[in-house]
Amino acid sequence: MRVELSSKRLRSDFVKKIAELSGQNLYLCYQCGKCSAGCPMGFAMDILPNQIMRLVQLGLEEDIANSKTVWLCASCLTCTVRCPRGVDLSRVMEALRLLTLRKNKNYVEPSKMPPETVADLPQIALVSGFRKLTS
Amino acid sequence: MAKREERIGVFVCHCGLNIAGTVDVQRVVDEIKRYPGVVHAEHYMYMCSDPGQELMRKAIREKGLTAVVNANCSPSLHERTFRRVCASVGLNPYRCEIANIREQCSWPHTYDKETATKKALAIIKTTVERLRLNMMLTPLVIPLIKRALVIGGGIAGIQAALDIANGGYQVILVEKEASLGGHVMELSATFPTLESPKDFLIPRIDEVMAHPNIRLYLNSEVDAVSGYVGSFNVKIRQKTKIVEEEIGAIVTAPGFDLLPREKLPVYPDDPDIVDGLQFERILSPERLTYGKIKRPSDGRVPQDIVFIQCAGSRDPEHGMPYCSRVCCMYTAKQVLLYRKAVLEGQAYVCYMDIRSDAKGYEEFFQQVMSHDGVLYVRGNVSRAFRDGDKLKIWTVDTLSGKSLEITADMVVLALAMVSRPGTRELARKLNISVNEHGFLTEAHIKLRPVESLTSGIFLAGTAQWPRDIPDTIASASAAASKVLSLFSRKELLHEPTTAHVDEEVCSGCGVCVPVCTYKAISIDENKKVAVVNEALCEGCGSCAATCPSKAMQHRNWSHRQLLAMIDVAGGGYV
């Protein structure tokens, strides 16, 4: 399918919100790929971090929504530290998660977690997991 | 020529391991010492070094050598060095010859030392035989008219003319159009400073017009050129009138054109699909639209505009295989000017790679690509077509793998820079060469970048290769400095190793005339013999090889010498 590119799409609420929530100039990214090259979770991602940046630039919200990447992001800040253009990619990832979470949608549902898992996991992992993955 | 007692010296260079790693230099020296006429032979690590040269001087002085063979690299590298060494101790430099045992021996025979050593000996022996018959020569002195011709009144021609004129020499500047400035005058602003070209060009043009050393021919073209470095005769056609001028050197700067749109059928003939120079005129504050950006078809301000880079560049199948070098940067500049003029506008740039390789360029580009309302799309365009009052552009974003359709009001093509159709014809008149794309060819891409292969003719600007303004100015100033260094000589010397005619033998058949690349040979109709203009002769030897009666001979490459060389060539290694 050919994607229709227009100023409407490039200036959609989605792009504006991501820019606003992350506080980043999304168009600074010149696609060098250094973020993906160093991402410790990259092996498990279906779309790499640099591709996420490109999809945001193009306003392709659905492609990002269908991907697990932003939820796999560990917020370790490796990408942020390495970006040659000074883009704080972790904030962009956080902004993308917030778009979902602010609609009161949880990525993991605490009430539906099996009791064994809750019992097995360390407290600190649960707390940080809930902070990142629930609204 | 009277027989003389030859005392020949042979100097074999190791060139580190380049030669000595393959050729047994000790054996070569031992054997050549026993060769008739050779009174001295030695080998050394680097003969071109100061101690090596000193060895030569010492041997020439102490052994009273009358001729010298230097067995080393190609003569194009150190023939001059060793001839200077000979001259410094009073030996005629044309009594020194190079035996090339590196490029023509040790390098191609790296894995066969025995053959290489035998071949080195054979090469040296042939050179010894040649030397026995070498004449002592002195360089020819040829006249030098200290007045230059500059062809083309664009920014390159203006720069070259001013540099030469300010150096104190007269310049004749020939421009085809009615005014000076060329394509640069058409530009709205220049990258990366956004300075108006008029700001720096108009004062330069005024300087040319008022310069006491510059004579300007507008609406004029070079009709014919004859002569050689130091004294060219040029006929300049000014409308119906023809003027003749005598000059000593020529700077050629006829400039560029854009690739014709018809070559790229992907982009249909549409008023709203314009090329880079047309868009410059739309952007120019003093032209047509007074700074408002309006599209040609209906005068509306384009809200969405697509810039397409590499339109015909880097495309050997449809356009030109090379990179036009300026499009990335001028497109970035045009994008910025558009965004400044149309506050709500959206610009798209379809590109393959970004080339921003000069001072301040990458910084400028990064500023543009991250500007709001600008999207760089990495991918070329497959189709552009009209859809009502809009244009549709089919492209791809190879970074995300998405095929795209962009709806736009206007398209700007960064068409490839090409040589002007007239450049080939001009090069033919000047007897200089062009490459397969019609760009003027330099004598050596690294070491002689502004010289043509014809001495006294220099190259400047975009007729040689796509260039931006700083590179054009640099090449024009470089060409001018070559002219100035030529003119600052007291007299002009020319290699005496030219062709010459034995008038007793020559029948005036004229076979030699068309084989001469340098147009140095003519037929004297009264005497019915060939005449060589030695100032034009570059000593290539084509005429001597062609002459059926051997009347044409090359100095120090005579037929007798060649036969003597052939006699010994087979004896060594085959």
C-alpha cells in the first residue's frame, strides 16, 4: 500500500503530541542508526529504535501502535547517551508509551497477573514495571 | 657526426626493494661494467636522494663520463632530476637517458627474478646503444607575448581576468552573451551564507569594466585559434566583425548547462515542474514575482513543494553517471528560502545521499533538514504526474520501507550539471581534449589540475567538472597563477627533442600532417617539403614512425638509434 504523505499527516496531533511530550525536535534525527546499534533490547524488537524515529517523523502512528518496541524499551538511556544529534530517544519512547497509557489502557494488567508470577518477581521489578507499563 | 670516444656511466637504483627485491642489481652492475663503452657502473639504495645524486656527480667528474644511463623508475618521474644533476657538473643533459627497470621490469616480473634481471640488463644495454648516438641539445627559445585571453565571462572568467590583470598583464576577455556574470547572476542567494551573489559579483564586474588592463569583447565568440604557447593568434567573432589578437596564454572557462529535461521522461512537461535555475529566478527578489513565491501555472503560492535531487545525476542509464556536486547544497538553500517565504509551507526533499563536503556545508544542511516544515525522504522518484490542479509524486522512503505518494503544488528538479554543447567545438578549436561527457580534460587530475595537455592553455570553472562557487573561484585563480608564472619568465624554453625534417629526402607527400596531434607539421608548397613548427612539437614521434622515406626523424630517437637498440634487445633474455 502506498502511504499518502501530506502536510496534514506530518502535522497531525500524533506528531505534535510526541514532540510536546518528549520535548524533542524529532527532525534532528538523520538516521545514522547508532541508537539501534547499541540498544540492549534490540534483539527482541520487531521495529528498531531508529525505525521508530523515522515512523514518528512520517506520522505513521499505526505502524508504531502495532509494534512491541516501545514496550520492550528498558529506558536504559544507552541511545540517549550515544545519539550524535542530541535526541533524547528514551523520552520519545516514553512519549509513545504515554499516548497509549493516557487512554487508560494498560500494557500489562496487574489484576490479571498469575499469583505465582507476582510471588516470583522481586518487588522492585514489579513496581518499575507497573510504573512504565500501566496507566 | 664525428666518432668520439664514449665514456658511459651506468647508475642502477634499488628503489628500496621496488627494484632490488626482484632484480639482482649487483649482477647487473658486474655484467654491464664489461659492456663496450661502459667505464663506470654502480648501484645505490635511492639514486634520486641527495647522496645518490652526489654519487653521480662524483663519478661524472672523476671518470670524465661523456654519457649517463640511469636505470630506475619511469622517466616521467626522475628524468628531469638526473638531467639536472648532469647539467650541474657540465655534462649536456641530453646525454643522460633513463632505462626504465621498475615499471617495465621489476614490477611486472616480481615472481621471476632471473627473467627480471636479464630483462633489466637488456633494457640498460639498449639504452647504452641509444646514448652512443644521442646529440648534445640545447632547449629552444620561443617568443612570449605577455597578454592573456580569457574565454567566458562567468564568475570563473571574471576571477581569472582580474587576477591576471591585477598582476600587471593585459587580458582579453571574451563573453558570448551581452553581459558578464553567467549563471551566478541568475541565483537568488548562495549557500551556506545566503549571501546574494549580486553583492559580490556586481563589484567584480564593475572592476572588470573599468580595468585598464582588460579589454572586453561582449557578444563575441572565439572563431579560430592558431599558434602555440607564448604566441597564439586568435580570431574573435563579434557579430559580423572578426578581430585578430596576439596572445601568449589562454584561460578556458565556458561554464555549464543543465541536463535537458527531455532526457528524463519520468518528469512530464508541466509548468509547475521547474528546474533548479528556474526556481532560482522565482526566488530572486528582483525578478518577476518580487520575492513572493508563486507557481508558474496559476500564480498560487505553493503550499506543498517537492524537491527532487539526483535528477539525471548518478544515473548512467538515463542521465549522467557522475554526481553534480552542488545540488544537495543548493536544494537545501532553496528549501530554506522557500520556508522563510511561505510560513505555512511544507517542503519535501527526495534524495539518495547527501553530499555536503566543504566548509560550513554539513552544518548548513543539518540546520535545513531539522527545520520545521521540511521532510527529507530517502528515495528517488518513480513517477510525477498531474492530478487536477495538484501534482502527484510517487516515491519511497527506503528508511522505513514505505512507498509514498506525495501531493504537491510544485516540483523542483535538481537537474544534472552538464557541459555546454559549445564546449566540444571550442575544445576542438583550441586543440585541447574533452572527456566522454564533454568536460574539459586536465593534464593530470592531481598534479596538473588546471592545465590542459596543450601548453599555454589553462582550464577554469564548471566546464571542467561540476563545481560550486568557491571551487570555481579557486580553479580560476589557480589557472590565473599559472598564466602569471608563465608571464613572469624572461623567455620561454621548449624541449629540443622534437621532430625534424631532412629536406633532401622529404618528398612532401604529407602523410605526416594528419598524424600530428599537435598540428605542428605543414607542407611548404614552394619547396614541397614538410616543415615542423618546433614550438608546437611535443616529440611524440608519430610523424617519424609514419614517414615512408624516413625523412622525418625524432631528435635523439633517430631510426639509427632505434635499429641499434633493436640489435641488442633480443640478445639478453628472450
